[in-house]
Amino acid sequence: MPHISDGDLNAWLDGALLEGSDERKAVRLHVDSCTDCADRLEEARELREAARGILASAIPNGTAPNFADIQQRATAGGADSPDSGGGRWRLGWLSAQRLGWAATVVLALGAGWIGRAVLEEKGWTDPFHEGQAPAASAVEQAPPEAGARFFADEGSSSDAEVGESVQRQDRPPEENELARKEDAVAGAEGLAAELKVGGEVDREQGPADEAAERERDAADTPRRLGALAQTEGPVEERLAEIDGIAAPAAEPGADDFRSKSVQPAGDPWHALPGERLAGDAVQAAGCYRLEFGWSPGVGYLPGTLDLTATEADDWAGQSVYGVEIPGDAQTRLHEAIWTAPSRDSIWIRLVTGDDRSAFTVRAERSGDDWTGEARVLTPGSPVSRGQTRGAVLLVRTLCQRP
Amino acid sequence: MYVQEARKDPLYARSGLGTDWAAVYETSYEDLVRFLYRMVWEEDRAHDLAQETFVRALRHDPDEPRAWLYSVARNLARDEARSVVRRRRHLALIRVEESDRVAEDAEQEMEREERRHAVRVALERLSERDREVLLLWDAGLSYDEIAEQTGLARGAIGTTLSRARRRLVQAHRTREDHDATYL
């Protein structure tokens, strides 16, 4: 009798041969009498278990949401007949294009980055969400209802288009491509409205964020008081130490300001580029959504980053321009400048007012947008390491200046 | 002859009373997320796609729940993988689990990520067809279902799985050896 094929051996191992069938009996009988096949069966069994084990080491985190939530989402969008056609197919989350992400480019996170590291022991300082990694702070700033409302918003518009996933398989590739392009156009056309939606979300974050912060502080009070009782010295300094917050640096003079910007200590990556364009630089001026991929997740800057064509006061004559950030973030910045080493590259640096952490972006042109890298330089960690570096994306958007 | 599944559980064809979607959800959500995760390699995205798949399933109420779920999920994941320009998402979609993740021990997280990366690299060494069959098998689909999903002959599933398992294990071991060399 010929030997058993690898396919049948694996089917046997997987229980895919019908119990009591001739094939199953034949495999059993042959394996019992053929040492070669018995060895191959054993090897196949080992490979099967090894493959199972390997795959088991790539299990995603997270738990299933309540089924009721899924049901709610399914019913929220109204009627959606499987037979209905005509509309464009679109993923629910792809309708985030309507929130201004139509032209969003990828944050090319290195594979080793994604979810890999968490905050450094001391934590890096984000100019927008100090003391927090972007992902965490983004979560903190996003009230639960924002997510719910987000889904509700997208449900109302995209659910009517949802039923076409199966139909899409049968579409010619060129038709799918056309649909994609139409989606992009639709996203761009809705930009103004999208920004308004984004603004509403941002405005609603304030109270929720503050409440959450108060709650955390209250929960942490016993620990802080206990630690305070065991230390001596000025209360503010002791609290700062307990909370792991670096004491504010002394207000620098103009010379300090400039020297730091020209060549921050430790990491020359943050140094002002030697080549700087003057008139051409303003071509990149405009408003952008700033998004950055950071270990362990994705961060964002609420609102827009406005690269103005106005030379920054402290940098007169050096082809360095000002950056405006609406809202509270601007007031917390000590320095906000940008420049252009070339037509196709820009360089942005934001320095926090608290501890002079520098957040530097170097980006290259990608159509109307810019992609590149961002790094953070903190006084406690004067070299940008893995946890303080990430991919950055600047998506050009509409300016809504007052 | 291959096993013809006894289609009594809710994952298979619905009865005259309709599909018990709550049961389907409970029994298959994790498998679906795992399957999607190994195609898109982003946890949040895998969860989103799985939820989107179920939302659609509830609206369509297909006759064969599991086949439909995986068919839609594969399409969503393929669209994702094909996107040359990938999109990051709005803040509201950054999940609360991120904050949980931040709180985890850094070293453990790093090790886990390294393991995941090794699996990803090993899987990428497989052909698309072999990888798909392997992941569908790992998600718990029967040979019949895998054949239905992939268009392969049922009799070819065992052979494909045999090859895919061997290559996965070899690729993974090669990487481990490589890492050990440079440690």
C-alpha cells in the first residue's frame, strides 16, 4: 500500500476524516504497520502543536464589548437591506474621513514600536499632555460619550452604505478604485463640517477631563500625604518629587533661549537646521492636524497647528516662523517655531514652559501633507530614545483663525 | 470522506427561529478578533473590524453566520492590508484599553511585543494562501469551511496546512536562532 500523504496525515490529526470512514480506517491501519508513516505522523503532530503554540503567542489584548452595544450599533443606522445597492461601500471607521482624515497618511511606526514600550520610568513630557504618553492622554481627554457620539454620527451616514461588503467582492477592481476615489473626494468636501464636529468634541473634553483629573487626585491623596509626612523641605518641592514632576527650571534669558534652540544639549537631532529658506519657507505655512504615532499608541494634537508666515520675534532675521496652537496648549508653550531647511522639508519645535522639554518634528512633503519623525527631549532624559520618538503626520486642513 | 459538520450549534445554519446572534457573538468574537489581528496587526483595528463585521451581520442576518462572518472579515482585513496609505484614527477610537496597556509592566509588554513581532515575521514568510488557510484553521474553522472560504478543494486543505505549519515553524525557529546569535 502506498504511504499516506501529508494532507491525509494532517486531516487525520485535525479530525477532518470522518469517524468510521474507510479513509480514516485506512490511515489508522497503515500508520500502525508503517514505521515511516508513524514517524511522519508524529512529526506532523509536533509541527501542528508547534504552529499552534507560535500562533498563540500573538494573541491580541482587549475584551469583547457587550453584545447589546453591537446590537445598538446595528440598529442605530436604520434600515439596511442586504439587497439594497447603489450607494458606496464604506467601512464604518473609514467614514472618519468625514472627520477630516480623508487625506490622512500612514504613521509608519516601526514594527518594534507598536505597543512595545510604555512610559519611561520618569515618563516623557508631551508638550500637549504633560506627563503622559500621547495615547494615554488622548484617552483621558476623550470622554466616553465622545466615542459613543462618534459612532452615532458615523452610523447615521455610513450605515446606509454598509450592506455592500459582499457585493464589493464581485466588483471589478476598477470600480472599487473609483469608489475609493469618490470616498476621498467626499471626505475632502465635508472638511468644513468635520472641523466643526471636531471642535465640539474638543470643547466637551474640558469638563470631563478636569473631573477625571480631580478624581485621580482624590484617589491618590492618601499616598501623597503619607509620603509627604516622611519628607522634609518646601512642600511644593516635596510634592513635585513625590509626583515625579521635575522642578520647573528657572526662566531663561534670551541667550539661554537661543542657545538651547540652536543646539540642545545631548541630542543634536533637535538642533536648528543650518540650511533655512526665507521666502520659500512660507509655502508650507498653513494649518495642519498633527498626529503622531508613539509607543504605545497614537497621539494627536487637539485642534490645529497653525504654521504662520510671521517671523517669530525672538528669531528675527533667522527665517524662523511662529506656530500658533489654539487654546490652552499655546499658553503652556515656551517656544513654538518652525522653519524650512528646503522646499520639501519643514522643521517644527515646540518647547514646554514647565520644564523646557523640546518636541521637535522633522517632516518631508507628501503632497499637501507632511510626514516625518518627532522626538522629545526632556531635561531628565537628554537623548531621544525609543519611547520618545515616533512617526508624525501633518495633515493640511482649513484654517479657522479668529 | 471528510467530516460533514453536524450543524447544530449557532455558528452554523440558523434554524427556523433564526440565528441566536448573542450566542454566535459569545462563541466567535475572540476567534474573529484573533484572526483579524494576525492580518492587520493592530489590536484596536482588529477589534473594530470584528465589531463592524458583527454589526453588518446583525443587519444582514445571513443564513450561514460563521461563513458570512469570516467572509466579510477577510474582505475588511484585505482592504486594510491593501491600503498603501493607512489611516490613523480619531481620538474617540483610541480605546480605553490603551490606558490599561500603559499601566502594564514595561518589560512584560516589550517581551510580548517581541513575541508578536516574531510571529508576524514568520507568518509573512508564508504565501498568502497558506497563511490564510493556517489562520482560518487556527480560528477554528473546519476543513469544509476553509475550503468554502478560500476556494480550495477540500482535499487540498490538509496538504496546504501541512506545508503552512512546516514553513511557519521553520521561519519562527530561524528567527529565534538569528536573535540568539545577536543577543
